[in-house]
Amino acid sequence: MLRSIQFLGSYSGLFFHRLKLHGNHQALSFISLSSSRTPLLTSSRTPLCFHQFRASSIGSESNPDVASSSSSSPSSATFRPSGTSRRINFCQLCGGPTKHEIPDGEEKERAICTLCGKIAYENPKMVVGCLIEHDNSILLCKRKIQPSYGLWTLPAGYMEIGESATEGAIRETWEEAGAKVEIISPFAQLDIPLIGQTYIIFLAKLMTPHFSPGPESSECRLFALDDIPYESLSFSSMLVTLKLYIEDIKVGKPKFHYGIINKRPGTSPSDIHAYTLDYHLRS
Ligand SMILES: [Zn+2]
């Protein structure tokens, strides 16, 4: 089932900890998202504890060497090989020319304004979305925009400043699928270091059985789990999310997943099947 996903957790020198929610993955839950834009997080009986880990094997992959787009479409970036920095030639604050040096006390080369001295720090972007369950089916949207025009995706997009991840996921779902949803639980956090993106996908349910394509979608449709269009999905992150979900459903209830999606070297960004899922942790 998961033949295209490689679960790697045995690197030499890697401190690999399995995420454990102490017997009840619903210890972390959301309530009453339907009546307010302010999500309420219930207190956990046992704190969710992520053990920090670090491995030298991912050091070179942790640089978001991406020409990040400001559009709402995830995975639209072109990127340079890992280890190089994006070329920022002008200061975003004053417009002055930049120089590329390692600032004092730091380790990575940055673009530094030669006029005002502002250092351009680039950080990963957060993509949030919903995996909507309805009558044993999943709601997918067919993209009407590039990249991945005509391919299917979960409703998802870049988080905006000033909103929470849950608010962003609900907003994106409304914008792309015309669906009002209630968040049930977090389902997956998937990091894609190569392009500087982190996906947070929530399980959600329809508040009303209505949906319709928004401006970025040509069609929205409920797919039975056996009919997921794996060959027509938009992004590796969506493929991973759906495979993990269906795998969970086959053996019980959805868990919470963390993983790093690494593109296989030498493969095309458009080949969404050419990846490995590394450091896969699950509740
Ligand atoms: Zn400047």
C-alpha cells in the first residue's frame, strides 16, 4: 500500500523518538470551532511532548532554498540545489542593493542591505488545510490555477499573518471548496525542507452538506476511499496525507503523523511520487 513511501528511522546517530500521546490520541482536541473564528484548545490530560532530535544527515536539507511565492498556492516554488541561498539583490525595506555575507555570530550567508544594514532572513512557509471526511468519502478540489492545473488537492493554502493554523485551514476550505467545516483534530505535519514549506493538515467535517468550487477550483467532489485519484493528485504532500489517512482507516482510527518529505535526487518536482517520507512519527 505504501510502497512509494519509505519509513526511515534508523540512521546512525539519529535520536529517533516515536511520538506518543500516552494512550489516547484525542488528548489534544479542539472544541467549538463552529461558532467562532477563535479556536479553543482543550487542555491535554498529558502534555503533548515532542522530543527534540537532530541528525547530521539532514543538516544540508534544512535550508529553505526556495524562491518563495507570495501567492496562495503551495508548492509553486522553484528552488536551487540544497546548500545555496536564494539571491536577494535588493533590500525589501529601503530598496538598497544587498551584499551576500555571513553576518557576525551566524553561520549562514544572508543578503545584507548595503544602505540600511537590514539582514534578509528567510523562513519556511506554513501551508494549512483540511482533510474532510463525509460519508466515508474525502472532499477534493480540482485546481483551476497553476501549478498543477487540473489536478486534485485537499483544500489548503498559505497561512496568513494574524490567523491561526486552524483559522487558515477553515478559510482555505471555504475559499477553495465553498465548504464550512469544523475541525476535528490535527492529522499531519509534513515538512518539505527543500522548498521551505511545512504542511499542517487537520481532519475536519462538513457543518452542512454543501460545497462548491471557489475561484481557484474547477470542481469539488467527494471521493470514496477506494476511488482516490492517486495519479491525478497535485502535490506529494497531498499524496502522503491521503495514503497515511487511508492506511490508518484500514486498521482503525486516524492517528497523528509527523514526517519529512524529501524529494528523490534527480527527479522532477512535478513527479509527486518521487519522494521518501523520512522521520515518520505517529501517535
Ligand atoms: Zn535597506
